Amino acid sequence: MRAVAEIPVELTLLNGESFTVDGHGYLVDPGAWSEGFAQYMARQEGVELTDRHWALISWIRQEEADHGVIPDARFAMKFLGGAGGKQAGREELFRLFPYGYVKQAVKIAGMRQPRAWSTG
């Protein structure tokens, strides 16, 4: 059971965009995602988005679009690590999103909150 009720909340950004999020801040409709939402949520999470953040966010969104599921953290580590391997990717993932892949990267990428998750 989750500690926060899953009552949807409507967010309206300064630019007028509106989004519905669950009680944990994850988008209810990932199709409504925009870069404005990502920037807003990153500020809420204390993350300053760089090109590497955007690369991972784009990759997460593309993987979900291609395969219908959010990629597991171990695949994100492999993506980030490239030739440096999974360990290099793990270090970069936690440097980019220090409070976790699901808590920050997946949320900023505009995915729904996963029901069960392995952090890799």
C-alpha cells in the first residue's frame, strides 16, 4: 500500500501548460509530457538538467514508445555507460539522479509511476 493517496492533481505551469499528476507527482498521461513539464519536475527534484540528463530522458521515452514498458535501471546504466560498461553507467546514473532512477529520472521523463520496480 502506498503512503500517499493517488488522488490526481492538476498542475498548471507559468507558461499555461496543464498536467495531471498522481499523488506522487508522476504524470497520469505520459502522452501529455513536454519539456516544460520535465524542467518543472526537475526543479521540484533539485536536478539541474544537462545534455546528459536530456539524453537519458529522451532514451527512456523512446524505449517506452518502442517497447511499451519503461526500461529497467540496468538498461539505463548500460545506455549511459556505453563502452565504459555498466559500472560507469551506474556511477553516472546516480550522479545525474542522486535520489534514484524511478524517483527522479522516470518521473522527469513523464512516465507513470511503476507498480513494482527493481532498481538494478
